[in-house]
Amino acid sequence: MPVEWQPVRQSRTHELVLRSIEERVVAGELRAGDRLPPERELAPVLGVSRSALREALRVLETIGVLVAQPGRGPDAGARIVRNPDDALGRLLRLHFALGSYSLQDVLEARVVLERSSFEAAACHASPEVLDEAEALVVGMAEPGIEVSAFNDLDTRFHVLIAHSSGNALTSTLTSAVRESVRPLILRALEAAEDWPATARALDTEHGILLTLVREGRGGEAADLVERHIRALHGTLVEGPVEQS
């Protein structure tokens, strides 16, 4: 019986570079803080052009595992880092905008993640972090605060609690999911009929959440943050704000 040949899949050069660097990270040969050799040295070792190498490095920088410093000197060049929060947030925001995930998907993910974050924060958050969270709550209570400023502080509050939970992955996912819907939440707040009253109500809940976390009442904090999220985010699901 004759052999049936199939076309082989070709990879673009920069993808081969990515695979090579990924293999070295997985093998433990490259760790956070390590510097890659200069382009002029690394490109010929890998057998690729410097343009293909730069393309691969740009991809790694976008996904938050590499930072490139142009120029000369000890700080110049590409360095392996751990910076998943911003990268994952950008990725989720783009996929959400493209319709990869529904508002309902994001709502349920937020509920699960933030319930876990607040319950864990009640056990693990340090007094210093909780003082920082309290400053955010005080900031949101400022008379005449603009919607955009409130939304920024609101986002920082939820992300800070997630960071204090003691679970780095939960923290990263919470931050990414919250960031992915920040523009929609902003528009929902802007559409509030009585913005000062809305701000007061939301900030009152933030204050109660913080108190529950300080007192170690994680289960109650988890229940309240679920109601808090569904009260605002749930309205987006019931009547989505049109995306632009």
C-alpha cells in the first residue's frame, strides 16, 4: 500500500524563536531576572535574522514575560520578568471586546474569583494593606468625585483585596477579569440617574466589606461582595451597554 504523504506544517521563524526561549524557561535554564544575550549574539546562535528575533521578543514583552530596555549600558537589553497582571488584563479585554466571552461569563467569573479573594483576605491580609484599602474607600467618599476617578479607585480596591488574598493566581485572574470590564462599568456608572447617591451606596458597601475583612469574617465578606458585584455588573447582563 503506497504511503500517503501529507503537507508538513510550516512555522514562521519568530515562532521557532519563541519555542526555543519557552523551552529554556520550562527547563529552568532561564528564570525571572535573567538577561538574554544581545541581539547581535543571540540571532546567529539561533540561526535567525535579527528582525525575526525582535519580533519574537516583542511577543514575549506583550505577554508579560520579558522587558526590553533599548540603548547601551548595564540595564540595556532584554530581561525575563514576571508581570502577568497587565498582560492578561489586556488579553481578556480584547477577547471580551471581540465577543469571545459574554457578559454573563465575565459576571460569573468575577463572582467566583472575588468571593474567594475576600474570604482569603480575611485570613491573610496585612494591616498595612488594609490601611491602603481604607484610603481608597475614603477617596471614593470624597464629595463631588468624578465617575472616572471613582471607577479607578473602585478597581484598585478590588484588585488590592485580591492581591492580599495570599493566592497569586487568584489575584492575577481577579485583576484581569475586573480590568476587562472596566470600560463597561465606567459607562454604567456614568448612566446612573443620581450619581452622588450611587457613589454613596457603592462606597458604603466598600466600607462594610473592608470591616468584615478586618474582623476576619470571610464568609460574610464573600456573600456581600457577590451581592455587590451582581447589583451593578448584573444590570449590564440584563441590559448590556453597547460596546464601541
